[in-house]
Amino acid sequence: ERLVAALPGSSVPPPPRRGATGRDLAIGLAKEIDAKHLVVFAASLRQHAPAVDLALLVDAPSLDGELERLCKKYKATLHPYDPQTLEPARLRRFHPSTFRWPLIARHLAEVRPDAYRGVLFADVRDTAFQADPFSTILGPNPAPVFYAFHGVESRTIGECGWNGGWIKDCFGEGARKRVASKPIVCSGVSVATFAEAKKYADQMAAIVSDREFASCERNGVDQGVHNVLLHEGKVAAAKIIPQRDALVANLQAKVATIDGENIVRNKKRQLVAVVHQYDRFPNLATHYYKTFAADVQGAVPDASSCKNYDVKNDVDAFKGRCDLSISGGAHPADCCVKCDKTPGCGAWTLAGSVCYLKTCRGFSGGLASMAGAVSGAKRG
């Protein structure tokens, strides 16, 4: 538990700052990012927040003319880094979701303290915007605050093997027990006033850069750190928002609703400003690709690929039956193509960016309701 013990507590927030500009900053890691995901993020942000500064941390080896063109089009500033020269050297072996925090902290350290009013941390690859996140979440003259948002709410940290495991492995069983009854807070999107964002990034960077952290590091573990800092009172002016009230929808929580026009709202029927994890809902993802990335090659699926299939939305039609194989997929069309190429495949379900290929023929048996899932069965 030494990793977090040395960090100062934050029970008393600092006084409001004076003289900060009205500018805001959105920042995220764009390592080897698919062009359509970058465009959805940047274009939807620019549609609703044209004046926001957008900083993208990109690995130098993947930097090419197309990425530079897109970033110029959407007024994003590229900040290249070399994965092979990260310091300390152990960061070079870490997952991008972990080593992004030292990079973000370094960027914020180079910014004048009064340069920005607000900062948004976001997963670039699966985030879209329906409104200006700063005006809707922070408001016009915010007091110091760090907004964090629930993830999956159907279980606590102690009931979740992933989140509980990350905390136990990195901070010890004592830390896991202390936060076991607490809600899972998603590390994908946070919004804060500048000083609070900077302090948080510094804390994250210090922990993941510590020598002892290397033994527990793996994909997703930064969310364990995120939850310990928040639930142990180490984040200045933190406000943790449940999904029913949130203007950031973490769709994996399956609390927000998506209407027939692909508008996402919280349980209060409020339009959410930020839609995170849209790739878990193939029809919503397709809508975003068509709306923002239609000119990106391969972004919009070929609907004719499913011409020989009956397709049903929001159901897992073959749950626990006729399993054949699994394969990655972003659209129903991907699953149709994969099923056509796989001997014995007669159906599929797309859920969570995975095509579950099936030997079933037709929609026989019960259809299990599953928001965001899509199932298809060959005709005839």
C-alpha cells in the first residue's frame, strides 16, 4: 500500500482561482488509432465545441500524412512520443492505458497554470460528443472540481473480479477491502478544472511510474488506481456522479438509453454531453461512422454483406447455444462476412465488438433481450 500512502489527502479543496482564461482542453492518447475513431471523436467535438483546444498524444512510428491531414482538418494538435524512449524504461513494456498518464502529466506540466479553465481526459477511440462537455458539465464559472463517473453499476468493486483484482494486486488486500463496497468509477472520461486535473494526472503518473507498480501492471489497471485515489479521498474536490444523473454516459453500464434517432440520454431524460463506449452498441457506432466518418475508407460497412441474413436488434438470440467460434467485429456486416467464410456457421451475435459465430439455423428458441447486441441468422 506504499504506492498511494505517500500521496497527500485532499479533504479540503483549494480556494477558487482568479485570472484563468476561458479556454478549455480536451486531451487523450491516440496510439495507432483507427482513422474512423479519431474522426468521430474530433468531428463530434468540433461540432459542439469549436473553440476547445484538442491535444492528441500519438506514437511517432504511426504518425503519417493521413493522420496529420485529419488533425489539421479538425484543429487538433499532435504531440508525438517515441514508445521506445519512455522514461523510466519500464514504461516501455506497459499497456498504453497505463503509460498515457506520465505523458499527460508531462503535457500539463508544460502549460501555464492560468492557460486553461477546464480539462477533459477521454478515451479517444470510443468517445463521441452530443454537446459541449465543458459548458454543460463545468458551467460558465466553475469552482474547483474533479468530476468522475460511475461505470458498471450492477456490482461493486468487491464483487467485480477485474476492478477488485487490479486494486488487490497493486495496493494490497487491505486496500481492496476498504473500497470493496464502493461503486466502480470508470477511468475513460473525467472532467475537471485545470488545477484539479493537473494534480490528478501527477498522482496517476507518480503511481504508475513507481518501481513497485511494474509487478501488477496490465491492461485496465489504471482504473484500479483511479478508484483507489477517488475512494480514498486523494483527489481534490472530487464529485463522483452516478449514471442516472451523469452527462457522461458510460454505455457499458447499460443505464443510459439510445432512442430511434441514436440520441443518448440519461435516466432523467437529459441529453448527455459525452458518449463513451459507443463501440459496444454496433448500430450507434454505425450511425457515428456514417455521420462523421463517411469519407474515411472502410468506415461505413457494406450493408449488402447481410443480404442473406435476417437481423434482429437488442437481442442475444442464441445465448448459451450452438457455439462455433468467436472473432472481432465492429458491425453486423463484419459478422455476416465472417459467418459466410466459416464452415458450419448459420448465425451470429455481435456484442461488445465480438462476433459470436453459431451453428444455429434460424431464430428458434427464446430470444434473450440484450441492449446493444445484434443477432443474425441465414435465410433458408
